[in-house]
Amino acid sequence: MTLYVQGLSKGAPNSSMAQFQEMMRQQLESSMHTELGKLLDTSLEPEKEAARKDFKGFEKLFHRFLQFKGPAVEWPKIQRPPEDSIQPYDKIAARGIPDKVANSLNKLVVVKLNGGLGTSMGCKGPKSLISVRNENTFLDLTVKQIEHLNKTYNTDVPLVLMNSFNTDEDTKKILQKYTHTQVKIHTFNQSRYPRINKESLLPVSANMSMNGTGTEGWYPPGHGDIYASFYNSGLLDQLIADGKEYIFVSNIDNLGATVDLHILHHLVTQPNGKRCEFVMEVTDKTRADVKGGTLIEYDGKLRLLEIAQVPKAHRLQEQSAMDLEIIVNPKTLDGGQNVIQLETAVGAAIKCFDNALGINVPRSRFLPVKTTSDLLLVMSNLYSLDAGSLTMSPKREFPTTPHVKLGSSFTQVQEYLMRFESIPDILELDHLTVSGDVTFGKNVSLKGTVIIIANHGDRIDIPAGSMLENKIVSGNLRILDH
């Protein structure tokens, strides 16, 4: 790409550099606007209006990306949140649930983020359609949870799915199976943004086509897009007209994120006399948590601090470059082209709301299934399934979940399932590491710390009925005896 820069005035070096940078930004924005116009001209008429709205949002994000001048926060201004701004869940629950909680539920909408594919676990199609427990998919369990609420309290809590262009078609096909459930299900699509060539900072796609390799040029811009896309869909106005006032938002793969009546009652009744516009559930971190932010006070408001905003001198762990406002996500396409995606996170909006509140909830409310290691936990006897909700078995002595690390031989769901004749008993497990070619027979029990490592080219078979407690198994064993 060639930049033509005119009109730079003579003066101080810093002033000239600032003018040069500003003119570069303007040139880049102008070039991007032109390219987006060309893309829009290739869209089909029924899609053109939606694409125009998407591009409007993208241009705002691109403008902010070009204006980026450093960290979005100044470290000295960060303060610990006031004591009452993050409240323990026990204190919230102690208020109890009123007899008329149905009134609050009838003002509620459950929104599930359903834009992700199951590719990270070797599955095609929407991740929400992967079976995770007793042949139930993520979507099945979500519908069962909300139906149970509606039947129990005689309410009308709807389910809204925020799909992406990757998941919309397949999800809509499967929704027919829920026609006779006591849950109204709505969908809307999050935006479709163009991937940007890392060198030219222009779209990599030449047209709006989503056929073949054309899909590589586009991406859904993160869950922070929910605010604009929900509004643009027209569904938000419809739900407000139906008397809805509150939304509960979570990823569909977080099986612990169910509607909590104590939190809803606390939000609706405004016990501190101030209108609370935003509640974020937070939980104590564990060894498994390598991502995620931290609530801080900044300029008198709660704010979500992401790891990339922490100066290196204060970091415990490095993460990819992003800040609170814009997540710059680098990607490499199949052909080797380097691109970037501009994304946002739903929780980052907490600073935009008045009297925001954090609630320190039990770890049981954070149960995401991102890998087959997570899948092993939710499929095991560690959890009981009731009305679509998973709760930790009362037989587990400790409230913490085991730390499970399955190796690359278990990454894909189909291969993972083939390696277990049945899911082991892990009620008393603390830590499990498995590496290499390992299989498990029926009715295996794992307790304490168990490490199983098969050497390259060798295989370890755990026989049916085995009980491994605080064991390290490695080498070229073919069969492990009881």
C-alpha cells in the first residue's frame, strides 16, 4: 500500500511527527472506507443492510485501533475496589428468595453466546451441539434449565442465542426439536467483520462471498459485540415491549452459569438504595485459569483489568497483546497470510454502567468446557445432573475440582471417547496427568494424584476395575496390573 502525505508544515520534530502520524491514520481510514464500500457492492440485496450496519461498527473499532497510543490504563491510578463493590455470594443468598420471585423472572431474558465452533475439540459445526452429558448437548442442557424455571414458577423466561455466521444455519435447524418445550427461543447474529491484512491494514477479502476459502476473510468480533448486534437485530426492542428489563449473559459452554434466583432478587430489589445496572460474577482463580481479568477501581468506577494491560514489571504471566477496549487477535490463514482481528469483550463494558457490582460466587458457577480435559470432569460422577443443571456430588469431600491434563492423544472428542470404555470414578481425585497412547477400561477408579505417561511408540492400557491412588505410571508398559 502506498501513502501519499502532503501539507506537512515545518516546525518542531515532535510536531511534524504528530502531523505525519495523524495524516497516516486519516489515509488508512479513508482507504479502509473505500475498500468496505467495494465489498458492500458485492453483497446480495437481502444482506446489504445488515452488512452496512456491521461495517459501521467495524469502522468505529478500526478508528479506535488506529488511535491506540499505549496501555488503556495508567498503573498508578489503579485502586483496589471498595469493600462493598464486590460482595460475597453468601451475603447475597442470606437475604433469601421472596414468594413473588416469579415477578422478577418474568422480567428476565437468558442470553447465551453461541458463536463458537467445536473445532478445538475436533468437531464440526456449533460447539453447542456437542454431547456432554447423557447424550445431552450444551444446548439441550440450557433449554432444560430454563424450562425447569418456567414450569416451577409458572413464568415466561425466554432463551436468546447470539449466533455467528459460523453457527446460525446449523443452530436454526436443530431448534425445531424444542418446539414443544416451555421455552420461547429467539436468535440473532453477531456482526461479521473483515479480517485485516497485517501489512496493508486492509481487508483480505475481495467480496462478500462465504463459499469455500471465502470464509477465511471474515470473523465474529468477540462477545463484546452483543450490545450493538442485539440492538441492531430489533429483538431487543421487541423484548423490552414484552416487559423484559434484565438479561443474564454467559457462554453456552459454561455449564455452571445458570440463573441464580438470589442474584436476580438482589439486582431487582436494589437493596443499597442505588440502581445497579451491571452485575459481574467473579470467582477465585485456580491453577487451571490462565486467562481472565480482575476487577479494579479506576476513575471512581469498577473496571475489568485484562492481563495485557498489566505492565511487565507487575506481571506474573505473559499473554497475547490486548487491552480493555480492543482485543487485537493475530491469526495466520491456511495459506500463510498474517491477519489481525479486532475484538471486544462483554465484561469490559462494566465501566460504562453506574453502580456496578461484583459478586464473588462459588467456583461451581464457573464450569466452562473448552477442552476434553474439562469434558472428562463434567461427564464423570463428580457431578450430578438435575433438570439440566450440574451440581457437584455431595460425596466429594472437597469443593474444589480436580486438576486434569489430558495429552494430545485425547484432544479430539472422538478419539477421547474411544480411549475410555467408561468414564473413571474421580470422586477422590486431586490431580490427573495423562500423556501418550493410554486407554482406560471399564470401572476404573482414580484417587489422589495420578500421572500416566506412555513413552513414544508404546501404549499403556489401564485394565477394567483398576484402582489407581497416588500412582505414577510410565515407561513402555503394555498392561498395568491391578
